[in-house]
Amino acid sequence: MAGKIEVKDDLQMLADFMLEMILKYGNKVDVDSLPDPEVYFLVQSIKKLNKLMAEKREEVGSMDIEYVMFT
């Protein structure tokens, strides 16, 4: 079948490329100074939730009794 993408070949090419980049630049990257991904994504989630809560407060009104009691 012409034009069919061989997934195994594409993934192997990606893996080979990544291996070459790691071998070439691995010693130049200070991995210990990179941020912890779990903490980074947690902080991003908290910021997103804070933004959504602020938008909701503006929409409903911060002194609305239902908003205060049920949120």
C-alpha cells in the first residue's frame, strides 16, 4: 500500500534522533537544575484554578450568599 506510514520506522527514527541528541548534548545540560515536573504542573494547575475562581467571583459577585455558602 503506497503512502502507508510505517509507525515502527518513524518511532525508531525518533528514538535514534533522541539518542543522538542525548549523547551529543547530555553532558552540557545541567539536569539537576531543571525544575521538578510534578511541582511545575501542580503550580500551573493551581494558577489555572485561581484564575477560574476569580472569573467566577466576578461573574457571580463575591457577596452572593449562595456563592459564599456553596463554594
